[in-house]
Amino acid sequence: MFAPLKDPVRVFEKALDDYWGRFSDATACVTDIIRCRFLCRALEPVAEVAKMLIHGDPPPPWLVLVQAKNKFRELNSAHFRNMLFNFRVLCCAECGSLLGNSLLDPCKCVNPRPTSHLFEIQVHHEQILELSDKLHDHVYYEFFRSKNQIIKADDLDFMIDEQMQFFAEIRSTPVLLSLLILILDQGDYKLPNSVYQLYAIDVSITRFVAEQRHHHTLDDEAKKRLKREVLLMVQKIGHRNHMAQKRAFEHLPPTDPDYGLWNEVCATRVNGTTALSFVKVIAQLELYQFTHLSFQEFLFWKEAIDKKRQPLNLHAMVKDVWNYNALRIGVSNPILNSAFVSAHEPFVWRNLEKSKLICATSFCG
């Protein structure tokens, strides 16, 4: 089966991804602009075609094998098996006549200029290719191929398993699922890869700044500053509350530097929720709390990172049931994870495993 020439836009994309900056003409490195494939109905013909292409006797003098990929033995990330060969064909740049390796068979041009073209031959099992097309295998192949550029091939299966477990946990945990929906609702289609990244509280803060009427007169720089001030305020509250092992907290006292800003946040209430969707009011007691304890635990770690505070005595934290879920959120952050592992392995991990608290998130350590 002969395929049409590769689309020029796709050629440029592939050159940009794989060869840009390393070669003077990156597009010349793309090996499958010209391509064809053999379709075999059984495995034996696959082997026979491969043997013919590699050990053709005698090989044409104008044809040079550049590379052969046996994807039956060396599986790619999608695990669909096939064989792939790249050849270089030598010809005259003037008339296109085929030339021998040693140019002993010159063309009829007065001054033949040898050049070459790369092309690709694929060898497929018919049923495997049919399933591959049905499942849109190439989309997944391109995704994991891009990951391979930053992740060692040996770690790819672990990464896939980790991601699958992570999204399985999201599906079965209502608060995590609602956070994912909140992220997608903002049009940000870059999926999070850890529990820590799921807590997009900046979305709620952005809405608060956008919806308050007296904020409309602020310029972009002032709005950014206000968002930052609100974030720092709730981080401090979350950190302080978690340290005190409290679920609810009182209105900030007038002496607190954030008193005015906190008043503004609490002024607007809808169904018991403040202007920040992750903070709610317990009306009968005039108390406040984060809508879910995990928001407080996330803010506890965010404050610890931003202020470069020591994450307490991890040995003591692991022993205290109050910190169990907070640790799960903490170890999903690469910065905290590496600090935990280097300073407290194996004690922390051994105890977390005993408590069945290792969640499927980004364990970079």
C-alpha cells in the first residue's frame, strides 16, 4: 500500500519536535515523507518480508538501509507491534535516475549530481493494524512519545500506572472530582497530575476579584496584587488552623493585618458561602471553616512552601491521625516529596504504607 506524501504542516511539526536546533535543515531529517506498507494476514509473512528487506540478495546498489525498528521486540508506549524500515535511495539531482553506491552507473546527464531521499516501509499484521486504527493508537503514541523526551523509557510504565491510579482516585472521591470539574470549567484543559495540583483555589480568588463591583476600576496590576494578598491571607489562616488542629475558626481580630481584607471576603454570602467558594460560614456560631478539610490541609503546605518553613517534625506528624490526609496531599508535591524522602526515608514511607496512605500521585523521590 502506497501512502500519499506526508502533509507539509505535519512534516514541519515533526521536524520541530525532534530535530530543530540540532541540524541546519531539520525537515530533511524527517524519514517518512515518502512511505508505503506491507499488510500481512499472519506472522510468518511479517518475518519473511523483514528478512527480504534486510538480507535482500543481492540488494540493489542504489538502495541503502538506514535503520530497522523491530517493534515486536522493542515495544513502544502503545504496545502495538509492527516493523519499520528506513531506506535511502541514491539518484541524480538533475534527472532523478537511480545511481549505484559507487556512482559506477552514471545517468545521461553531463555532470550528474548525486542526491538521496529517505523513505519508510512499514510491515504490519492486518488484525493489529485494524485494532490500532479503531482505537486511534497514534494519538496515544504521540502523547507518550512527548513524555518520553523528559522521562526515561524505563519509568514510562510506572508513570502511566501512576496516572491511571490518580484519576481512579479522583473518580471515587467527590471533592477531588468537583475540583477537576472546576479546573476544566475554566477552559484550562491541561490536566493536573497530582492531588496538590488539583486544588485550584486561585480560580475562586479570581472570581472574587472579577465579581466585586468596586474591583472593576482596578487595573490589571492592582488585580494581580489583590489576588496575591487574598491567597497569602487564606494560606496563613489554613496553616494556623492546621497547626492548632482546629476545623473551624473565628473572625479575624481587628488587630490582625488582614482584618479589612477578611471583612471584604466575608461580606458577600450566598447559601452560607463567603465570596470565596472554599470558605463557608457556620451562622449559628459565627464561625468560619473551609468547605472541606483538605482545602485547609492544602493551604497549610502552600504556606510552608512559600514561607520556606520547616514542614514540622515528620516523625511526629506520621504518628498523629490528624495529619494523615495532609501528608497525602504534601507528598504529591515534588518539592515536598523530595524533602520528605531525603530527610526521613525510610521511617515516613514505612509508616505511610502501613496506614495505606500512599496515594497515586507524583512521587518524584
